[in-house]
Amino acid sequence: MNLKDMITEYPNFPKKGILFRDFSPILKDPSALSFIADEFGKHFHPKDIDVFAGIESRGFILACVLASRYNKGMIMIRKAGKLPGKTSKLSYTIEYGKDTIEIQKDIIKEGQKVLICDDLLATGGTAKASAKLIEKVGGKISGFAFIIELTELNGMRGISNYNCKSLVKY
């Protein structure tokens, strides 16, 4: 299945000069979702994963699809202020400033193996920060799963010490 044919491109979104690659059309096709789960299933073994972590917000979708396929749970990595209860936060630099992500403090058990999911890898700042945050609370990173990778932005460079897989490369 050619996922690239299903991805819609929106020039000048969300701002001028950006070409937004939208995976939303994939979501309405159950065979495409099954294909995605199958492809990641070839790369990541169930014994290496205890839980899937989705990066807000589109990563939630991929994490849920994979968690369901692997019969595992899913946790959320969110922007600051979006989660109830005690949280662990991490601030990091992005291409146009700073951002902060968080997870619930007790959501990961010490040593639990976590596969981080997102729809798209661009510069890799959020992915790298997500790994640091999970490690900060005692989790072990099993790897990263991305549907789309923008290779010219070199996002893999910051997470190259982890097991990473992207399905569509631009």
C-alpha cells in the first residue's frame, strides 16, 4: 500500500512557506490503518514494549492503533497544563522558541518499556524531549514510530541512538 498517495499536502499552512503534510485521509481507511499496524509490527516486537506513548495530539491516534494491535496500553505526552493530577514536565527549545511537555507522574512504572508514537518527525525536538521525559520518570525507550518523516529537517539525528521507524519519507 502506498501511504504517500493518501497524504494530502496543504501549501502555506499553518503559515506562509510551510507545506503541511496531512495524514488525516489515512484515518478513514481501515485497510490503511491495518497496514500501518502491520508495518510497525514487522519492526517492533511485542516483548520489547510494555506501553505506547502518543505525543499530543496526532500521536495519540497512532499510539492507540498500535496499542490495540499489540494488546498493550497507551499513555499521553501532552502540552503543559493539559493533564490532571501530579505531572512531570520538561521544557525544551524548538525552532521558534520554547515549549513544555508533561506526563502524569505515576503513569509509568520503573523500567517499563515505552514506544513513542507521533504522526510526523520534523526537527525532532519534541521527540527527543519526550524520550528524556519518559526516562526522567523511570521508563525505558523501546523506540519511536512515525508515519511521516521530513528527512531534510534531520529529526532522526537527535534520536538516532534509539530504534526508530518511519513509514513515509519526504
